[in-house]
Amino acid sequence: MQYRLTAPSILAAWEHGAGRLPLDRAIAILWAASTCDDVDPADLPLAERDRRLLAIRAATFGPTIPARATCPECNAELEMELDAQDLGEALAQSGTQALTNDGETGQMLRPLTSRDVAAVVDVPAERLAAALRARLTGREIDGDDAEAVDRRIEAQAAAAELSTRLTCSECGAAWSETLDVVAHVWSDIETTALRLLGEVAELAAAFGWSEDAILSLSPARRMTYLAWARQA
């Protein structure tokens, strides 16, 4: 199992995820990094999916994630740095077991996955809870048991989210922000992919090389050739 994306795999992830929904982008990144030889990435529990995405981010772009937030009280802009490895450990501790037992009803409940979320995207709001109950327990549940299972599903979804407690340096207000792991990792991939495509176009024009040949170069060699091309 690898986590680091190479130049070709960054472009592959970007190509398959561009113009797609965040769910699809997450799957494209995991597929490109070959981190899911053990399971279909769409079937990973959401917490494990995001843990692997953070591991890919750390291995490919470094563990430090720059982030920004806006104070809800005074609108001040806050800048911060998050550690991808620490965030991944927090997700691992949230629990990614394949099957859990609901203590109130005895119903077996499996973790929510990307496939589940995709399956209910177009389900009307009034039928959403029932659809999720049926998918995660494998049966129809009504009455008081349904309410208990719904609470368990909500708790499970909350545990798969990463929240950061922030304090405004300007007014002292405190609040929590939820980190969108897929959006952060995708931003790095998109920025890098567009840069790589620009480098390919520049070197191909200068030396007549193919995309495969250019991407096979190490970053140091590619930068050296770019410098020579720009001096010409």
C-alpha cells in the first residue's frame, strides 16, 4: 500500500476528479495513490477514507496544511497551520470498525461509506433517515427503534468529522470549524496538476519531449531543464 502520489498519479487523480462531486474526487485520489488494494475505496468508512487522504497529503505535499477561517463575530481572517498526521490520528481514534452494535436496540450497524452517501444524494429529505437506516442495518426499522438507530447514525457521522476549536486574536470569540479533508487535499492536487501541465507544455515546446518522458524526470531534473529552456 503506497500513499505518496507521483507526478503521473497526481495528474490521473486530477483528470478523473475534475468537474466531479467531492465524493468522486475522494475516490479518484485514493485510486490514484493505490491505497485501496484491500477494499473498494467507495466502501471505506468515511473516517478511514479521510484518514487515508490525510496520509496521502502528508506523504505527497508534506504534513503541514495551511488553513484559513473567518471569525463569525468580527469577520477577522485567521491563518493557521494544521498537522495532517495529527488529524489522521484523531480520525483513527474515532473508530473505523467494520460493524458496531447499537446498544439501545441491539441492531448491528455498519459505518457510513462514500457509497452510502452517493446512494442517498437524491433521496427526498423526508425519506433520507429511513433510507440510511435500511442501508446501514440491512433491514427496515420503524418506531422507537428507528429513532435510536437514527441517533446512532448521527453520532457516527459526527465522529467521522474533524473539528478544530478556534479563538479570534482580534475579538477573543471562540468557535469550532469543521475541516473539509477532501476539499483541502483536492486543492493541493489541482494546484500541482495545473503546474505540472504547464511544465509539460513548456518542456515539450522547448525540447520536443513527450508527456511521459517529462513526467518521468525527477522534480530536480525537471526544474533544471525548465531553467535552461527559459534562458534560451
